[in-house]
Amino acid sequence: MAATPAEPGLPDPAQSLEAFQKWTELAGRGQQLMLEFWTREADKLPIPDPLGVMATWQRASAALLADPQKLLDLQQRYLTDAMALWQSFLQPDTAKSPVAAIKDKRFASPAWHEAPAFDFVRQSYLLASNYILEGSQHLDGLDTHERAKAQFLIKQFVDAMSPSNFAALNPEVLKKTAESGGQNLLKGLEHLLDDLKAGKMRMTDEQAFEVGRNVAATPGKVVFETPLFQLIQYSPTTETVFATPLLIFPPWINKFYILDLTPEKSFIRWAVAEGLTVFVVSWKNADASTGDASHDTYAQAQLTAIDTVLEICGTPSAHLIGYCVAGTYLSATLAILAARGQAAKAASATFFTAQVDLSDCGDLSVFVDDASLATIDRLTADQPWLDGRYMATTFNLLRSNDLIWNYVVNNYLLGKDYFPFDLLYWNGDATNVPARWHRQYLADIYRDNLMVKPGGLTILGVPIDLTTVATPAYIQGGREDHIAPARSAYKLTGQFGGEKRFVLAGSGHIAGVVNPPTSGKYQYWTSDTLPAKFDDFVAAAKETKGSWWPDWIAWIAPRSGDRVPARVPGSGADGGKFGIIEAAPGRYVKERI
């Protein structure tokens, strides 16, 4: 019996069926290749099954098959929806697709919707991926960590198999290839080879930026340094400044100039203009000289920087900021000061997207188990530091569609020129970390959650007890933060005594912090009360449009003392002890890998 021809404007049933079969075959082959790879390569590696991928995959498969009825119900619902999808293309006036209304920026181009065949491929993928991800929620018999790890790996597989990532299935790529005679693929190959040579995927035009010229360019001087960090004091732009200086601890897993991008985005430049004497720690890129760094090393570095700032400015206290992991350690540093009777050295403490209670830390938890720690040991067997590109890849995997596959399509398949973007330039400026410290951090703070167990960690001889900290604290979290989820950052409010303010900023780990008032972007939420549960805070919080920076300066100014003559680097109250070493941003931040 001959097939019924399609009506004008509708996909031909035979062609649509062929496209669906190709997608199914592609997905199956992709899974097979992945399993074959891990099976074949495991014996060649010093550690079988790095990160425990194969073992987790096998246990997840067994868990899914353990309840045949649940799996059968899932398959039946999928077949019902697949038939509805098919009917929606054959009879659009009478049948409705179950996934037609799903918005997904991977398929935002009109090309995915104009041609029925590609629209069918798009919707078939969305339907199948939805059911695969739903199935991953029913992995009974696995512990909490194993289930989360399995769900993460399944999500990575589903994202990787999107038809948008394959030249033959992406109508944008096919159109560009036809228009350019294949030049886009040739240019994409050039990009790929350059990236392989560099050992990383580039996301922006790295020639458009230079540290010290148009990023990390706020005027200042390096006034102190150790083998681990340089201390930068920024030049004032006001005749008078607040008496209490500000010391910023950026994370040592990234370069400090995330807070000093182009002038219009620079938090440091803005804080200087607000009348603060601003100091920033610039951490050294880890190498053999810092290979033995540990919990003690970074806590001592923070204490040394605090004492240096107080001596330079001749003040009894300073405002402190800790960003991400530096905020985690700042909490321990405050506990050490409290135990030593020196809590008054901290006039206030501000935490940017920092976590101390890691019991609900999001997808990063999947990288913290025995298999992951063993992999770190293997990667650092011949050198006492972890290559920053591995950590950058880990962070990118948390948002693989935005930070990996988006660039695979644009850079390699479409062959687009790199767009100059300061934030992506910073993101690509990876930083090595000391191997010993990194393992301690993952095991003690992430895996065992010792930071919030009184006496669980001993740093510099002090059993850490965060409940002893009474320093006024301003705690910021990002609503869409995928690295330090806002729910996790909020837990800090339950650890400290004393005055606290929590601000929930729009956007994520970076844009939620780097949001200058002039941008007019996003919003933030505040509340006069801090309930025990994050959801209760969200329910009661008041939304304010725009940047949260003005809220912070309004909170910190009354705690900053009188106005005093502006302090110029190299001419402080230290009597010339801390002279100018070099101009900002200094040598350390310019070291690249």
C-alpha cells in the first residue's frame, strides 16, 4: 500500500519517519560509543574509571530496570506523546504537539521552525530528552550522592546529544555551509585546532584585552607581597575617604580582576569613587613554590593581609569582603580572630556567593567523592598543583549548554568570529591551585562539611566554631547561581551571631555580583527578618530593581567612621615601611597557563 503523500506545508511522513529514525539511531550510537570508550580506556588509565562515570552509569541503569512497571509506564506515556507529536504534524488543525510550546534558546533560530522536517527533529529531541530526564528521577536504591551524580551525567549526555550540536541536523549550520561554500566549517576547523593547541576552548577574542590596559586597569600600587599573594592599594579619586579601609579577598581559584573588569563594570573602581580606601589581594598562580599550601596557609594569608592594611592605614579595624571560596575561609579567619580576642579587627564582613554549610551545595557535589579525589591525586602525581583548565572545565560542565555546546556550535560549526567580551576573557584566564589545599578543601569542607561542625576543623591551632563570630555580616547570594546556590549561601545566616543582612541578587555567580548601578540590569531582594528557611525569606522579601551595590554602600557607610584625607599608596601611617613595589595590577595576576 502506497504511503499517503503529505499535504502542502507539512512534512512528508516517510521523510519525517526517516529523520526520527536517524535521531534514535544517533542517540543509541552515542550511548554505545560512550560506554565503549569507558570500557576500552579504563584499563589504560592509572586509575580505572576516572570520576566513577562508568560505575555510576551501570548502577543507574540497574536502578532504572529494578522497577519494570515504572519503566513500562514511562515508555507507554512516551509512545502516547510521540504519537501525538506525529499527529500534530500530519493534522495540525486537529492535533496538538505535547512539546510545541517549550522555549529553548538552542532552537531559537527561525530555521528550526520554518522547515517542518527540522521542526520535527527539534520536537522529537525535546520529547525524548524530557522523558529521559524524568526517568533519571526514578533511580530508587541509590544513595543521595549516587543519584545526584547519575542525574548529572544523564543530563550531560542529553545535552550533548542535542541535534543543534550536529552539523547534519542543524539547519543554521547547513544554511551557512551552503551560503559560504563550506568556509564556515574550514574556519571552524582552524578554531578547533587553535583551541587544541592551547588546551582549552576559547570563548572570546583574547587579543582584544590585556590585563593592566583595559581590564584590571584601576590605578593603584602593589604595596606588599609574599610568595602567595600581592596586596594592591588603589589610588583615591576623592579628596576625603572613610576612616575604615576595605580589604577584598577574591577567590584564589580565579583572577581577582573579576571585580575590576572594564571601568564601567569595575566594583573596585566604583568602591574607590564611593570614598573607600580599597585594598585587594592578588593571589599567585600556583606552582612548585606554593605546592604545600593548606587550610593554614590561606587563613594565615588573610590574617597577614588584614594586619598589613591596618598598619598602613593606622586604623584599628577594616571592612572585609570574601568572594566564593575566599568567603568560606574568611568565616574561619573571623572565628580565629574571635578565639584570639581580636574580633575588633573586622569592622564588618561581606560575603559574595560564599558557602560554609555544604549540605545543599548543588551540582558541584557530584565531583566530590572518592573517585573524584583519586582523579585529582592522579592529575597532580607529577606536580604539586592542579592545572586550572581542569577546574574551568568542571565549572563549565555545570552549564554545559551555555558554556560548552554554545561555543561548539558558534566557533566550530558556524565558524563565527570571536566576540570580544571582558567577562569571557576573564573566564578563560584560568588559575592553577595547590594540589594539597584543593584536596583538603574538597574532602574536609565539601565532602565532610566540617566547617559548620564546631571543632570539626582546626586551623592555625584554633578549633573553628563559627557560632563565636559576632562581626556584622552582609551576605549576598545569586538567585541563579549554579556554583554556590543561593539556598546554600543563605545557610551562612544561621551560623554567625551578631547583626546580619542577606541580599538575594538577580542572576548568578558572576553577573549577580558584577552588576554596576549604571547597567540598569536585574534586581535584588531584601527582608527585615531572616527566617530559618530560605524559602520563607524569598516569600517575605521585597524586590528592588537594579544593582544591589547601593544597598551595600548604604549598609557599610555608617560603620566606616568619619571622613579623613585621602590615602595615597606608599604614604600611609606605616612610616614608609610598606613602600611601592610596582604599579597595579602587579606581576602575579599576569601569570598565565
